[in-house]
Amino acid sequence: MVYFGDDIEGTDLFKIHEELALSDDRINFAHADVKCAEQFEANLTEGLVFFKPEDDIYTQYKGANDKASIEAFIKEELKSLVYDFSEEN
């Protein structure tokens, strides 16, 4: 998960991102300035983006700026895509 934002010291969202980075080792956390978000067409001024490199996709977080909401978002994003295989497929 990447935090895109220029002001990393003074925002609640970054503080939550940093806290999760220190406590959750299931995923990689990073931060970058907003200019980096432009290459992903995320159009962010500040925000979180969850990357799934194995699927070459990303999802922008659009929920509330609280830890419980962000943890729920991460939990949902960590779910693998499940395909129903049958003899017809």
C-alpha cells in the first residue's frame, strides 16, 4: 500500500498508514509524493492506493480516515480472486 502525499508529517491519514506499516507485515507499505501517483492515473492530492502487482491492478482507498476503516479495506483487498472452475470452462 502506498501513501501518496506531499505533507507526510502533518496528516492523520499518513499517521495511520505509518502505524499500520509498523504493525502489519502481510503487505509492503511505502510513501511517495503526489507526482508519483500521476503515472498510475490515480489523480490524488493525498491518499492511499493498494497495489496488487501479481494482478497488475491497484485500488484507491476512498473510505474514512480512521484505522478501523483502512484495516477493513486492507482485509478486503488481501482476498484472492477465486475462480469457479468446471468442466465447461
